[in-house]
Amino acid sequence: MSDFEAQLRDASLRVTRPRLAVLAALRDHPHIDTETVIELVRADLETVSHQAIYDVLRALTDAGLIRRIQPAGALARYESRVGDNHHHVVCRSCGAIADVDCAVGHTPCLTASDDHGFVIDQAEVVYWGTCPACAAERTP
């Protein structure tokens, strides 16, 4: 049994070819949008519908097997890195996204000054900047 099959079964989800294909696409291509997921899955499963992929993405997200992220002004993206509190860095020019591990030690900006009675279990930070490729293009 593959790791993906075990993950699906552990989440009480049926093992289907579209679910396996989506998990593989996200493992190999982190931070991709829905259209890219569809293209990658259709390379293996030509007849899978758009709606089937949307349904798979929703089911996998609801089960906690993948994570949906949507930086301000960007398309929703999906990643398979779940179970930790990591953040992202986004290029303002090309939209490239990379993972950033959570800061360790004293992090006052991640502690709410007033939690309003909420039990806070996660903080989300998005760093914005210019990726190395875009910065190199701007250098004369």
C-alpha cells in the first residue's frame, strides 16, 4: 500500500485514482493553483472532469491532507505540507511561493496583543518580496 493510500484510509476517504493523482501532483509541485492541478492530473487521467478535481481538492482539504492558501490578490494554491505551522514568502513580481518555517524563540508579533477570548492555535504570516529570478532580471 502506498503512503497516499494509507493517508486516504487514515482520513476515512476512499482510495480513488483522482485522489491519488492529486496527492502526487501536490507532492511534486507545491503551491500550484487549481488549473495546474487539473493539467497535471489529466496527464495521467485524461477523462477526469474539472468538477471531479474540485471535489477532490475540497475533500482532501476538509480531511486535512492538503492545505489551501490564498495570498492577498493571488489565486488559491494548494500544498501537501500540512501538520506544521509554516508560513510563505511570495514574489510580488511573478507570484512564486516558497515555504518559510515558523520562527522559533520569542516571537512577539505572533502573540496576539488581545485574543478577544479566542483560543489561538495558529498564526499565519505571508512575507512579500522579490524572488531571486525576478531580482536578477532587474539587475543591469
